[in-house]
Amino acid sequence: MNKMLELLDEFVLKAIIVTEEILKSDLFENINLEDFTENRDRLFLIIDQISKSVSWDEVDEEKKSDLNKKIEYIKKLDDKLILKLQEYQTKLKQEIEQTVRQKDNIKVYNLNDVK
């Protein structure tokens, strides 16, 4: 049972590290968000499976408290991540709109009038 608890703790730490890394990164610099979300989803599925195999009645309160703190920290990171992704979405939308406007402006330009 101790091994499962250690494994759970290890995967929770990995989830924290992965989330912190994406928060530090610039989303406009060739970051594959799809890979990030898939990897993070896999981590949480593993965490879920491991947590189901732990006999929580046998785990001391200090370890439970430590894991709960880490999980709460992940929730705070998730809130920051949601804000960062919303900002990214807004900036990306603005860039797309600007590109479409520029394309439309180029279409309107008539080269036949130039001598």
C-alpha cells in the first residue's frame, strides 16, 4: 500500500510540474497545447486509478493532508491556467481578425489603376 501512495504522490507532483511549466511558457511560441492537454489528462487518469487502489483508511492523516494540499495547489494552478488560456484565446482571435482585415484590404486594392 505504501508503494501505491508513493506512486500517487509522484504523479501528483508530475501534474504540478507540467502545469507550472505551461504557465511559465509563452503560448505563442510553438507550444503544442494538444500534447499538453493529452499528457495532463493521462496524468489525471493515472492519478484517479492509483487513488482508487489506495486503502485510505490505513493512510495517516498527515499524508492525507499533504496530498490534499498538493491537490488544492493544482486547483489554484488550474485557475491560473484557465486565465492564461482565455488571454491566449483573446489574443489569437484578435490576430485572426487582423489578418482577415488585411486580406480584405489587399483584395480591395486595384492594381489596374496604378500606372
